[in-house]
Amino acid sequence: MKKNDGWRQATACRRGIPRTMPLLCAFLAGALPPGLARAEFALNLQAPATVIARQIVDLHTTILWICGVILVVVFLPLVYALIRFRRSRGAQASQFHDNTPLEIVWTIIPAVILVAMAWPATETVLAMKDTSASDMTIKVTGHQWKWEYEYLARDGTPESDEPVRFFSNLATPREQIENQEAKGEHYLLEVDNPLVVPTGKKIRLVLTAADVIHSWWVPAFGVKQDAFPGFIRDTWFKVDEPGVYRGQCAELCGVNHGYMPVVVKAVPPAEFDAWLASQKQLHAAARAAATRTYALADLKAQGEKVYATNCAACHQPTGKGIPGAFPALDGSKVATGPVEGHLDVVLHGRPGTAMQAFGKQLSDLEIAAVLTYERNSWSNRAGAAVQPTDVAAARAKDAAGGAGMAQAPAGK
């Protein structure tokens, strides 16, 4: 065999690849599972619902077109040169000579392109950070794994009475999570209490976190802001049209990170005023209800709902927990022991574990109900109810102890 025979054979093989490639692609396409073929194939961003989101979409489209032009002008000629002037076709390398005017041109053109992209991008970023002249301020606190919303101020005036405050938890049923074939339209993007805002108003969000880093993200708003424990960050949006807009936590925040959706309901200003008034009435009714004495069956029924929302993800609906990760409540020493110890764990949590402090998250009635449910469910048979007044007394004791510590002389 001559010296160059191997080269000629390799070149002939490479020349044969393009003729067989269509057949190979057709075979692979036919072998794809039907489910993949029917899967949604969305390439673009979500439809913008705010002025910032529109700027982001326009910026994305502009830069995409610029990149497309660069592809045509730079890479296609490069690919053509690699194919046309390859060694197998007899092309010979030649010496490249300096061309100062050409080098100046191909330095200036990229610089102009860079400025053309950086200018609108900078304008958009500055607009995203401008939270001045807001019509409403809402505090957002990230918890593992839920969002807390508190309406602080409106039209520059702080709330005169107790602010409306509530938690927003995942509302997708456990059956859908465990059996994905039965999942609904908004699987893992449903909550029990959405954030309600008026349309046409500039909403300022001040964000923080109670435990780890979270990230409040609604793509249709063009808003993605991290929430850090011990720090305050802010952002804003103004929704154009009424509707329900969905997002989720975009920061890996623990085992249930995927179960922490964001849902915002935008309504006309008049409807928002009515909703806010109704929420204040509900809060007042809840405070009044916490002074009553309830039957065990009533507390257990309400406690089951509280447990499903706040506890079942870790301790499981069966109360068996997850061995090695989350302890069982069925037959546990906490749930069958003294009420004071059980209440202390729920109020203050357990530092260094995944057990959160629910004292600031749940009302006296909700804590009393969930304790009653845990102590009288599965194999647990306490036979007695925990009343909201018991929880209120424990809170008062904590407050008195904290005040005593604050007033104690130095060195005591």
C-alpha cells in the first residue's frame, strides 16, 4: 500500500457520511418515544405582563437578531472556508500578511455592537432597580418552604391598624405529587393564598428570608429577586391586566425547594379594596375565635388541615415520618408526652434541625388545632384537646421571660 492510500480511504469514508446522515436522522426520529414527540416545545419567553418584562423581551429579541447576524457574517464564511479550502481538495496554506485598515475595522465593529447591546441592557437594569414612587409596599419573607406576605404601606402611608399578613403554601394535592399521571393543569404551581395586588399600581416588594436563601421569581413580571436572611432587598412591578401569574422559588433552598410556588392574582383596584377589607375582617374574627373553648372533634378536624399544609411534607400524612430524615409523630415521645414540651417544640422549633419555629407563622387557634390532631391521631390517644388559650398563655410566658431578660442588670 502506498503512503497516501490510508489518507485517501479515510477521506472517502468522510465523504460518504453526508449521504448516510439523513437515513440515520430519520431512524432516530422514528425511534423516539411518542411522549417525547408530543411534548411541548416552547422556545420563547413568557408573554410579558409588565413594562419591565416587555423591555426584557425586546432586549432578548434584539440581541438574538444581533447574534444571528454575527452567525451569518462570521461563522458561515468560516465553515465555507473550512470545507472549500481543505487539504483533501488540494488547497495549500499561504502566508497571511498584516492589513492595518482591516484590523481597525474588525476591532471597531465589535465595539459598536457591544455598545449597542450594553446601552439598552443598562437602561433596563436601572429601571428594574428604581423602586421609588411606589403605590404599595409588601414585605415578602421566604420560609422553608412557603412565602409570607405582609401589606406594609399604601400610597406612601403605613397601615394604621394591624397589617394584613398571611402565608402562601403549595396547594397541589399529595395524590398528584405521588401519582404524576393524575397531575392537574397547574401542577406544583398552585397555592392556598395567592398574593393579591391591584392592576395599574406600582408594587414595591421588600424581601428577606427567615432561614436560608430563597428567590422570588415571576417570569411574566420580569422579576427575580433573591431573599437573604438578615438582609432586605427590594424590587417592583406594575401589572397591566387582571389575571393570575405564576412563578416559583428560583434558589435551591432545601429538600422541598420544588414545592415552593409563587402565585400573584392581579385584580382591578376596586376589587382589591374589597378583598383587603375582607382580609382585615377575617383577621379580626380569627383573633376573637382564639378566645373560645372548642370541642376535641372540632379542633382535630381543623388541625388535620393545618397538618396537611405545614407538617405532612416532612412527617408524612401517616405520621410515620421519613427514617433518617424526619422523625415519626405516630407514637413519638413528643406527641404523646407532656403538652408543654410538645407546644414548646411547635412554637420554637429545634435549632440545627429542619423543624421550624411556627410561633410566628400560625395563630393560637391553628397551633392548638394541630397539636390536638397530632396527639389524637394514628396510634396516639391523648384524649384531651389543646385550647387556643393554652397557646396564648405560653406566648405570654415567653414574652414575660424575654422582657425579664431585657431588664436584668448587666452581669446577672
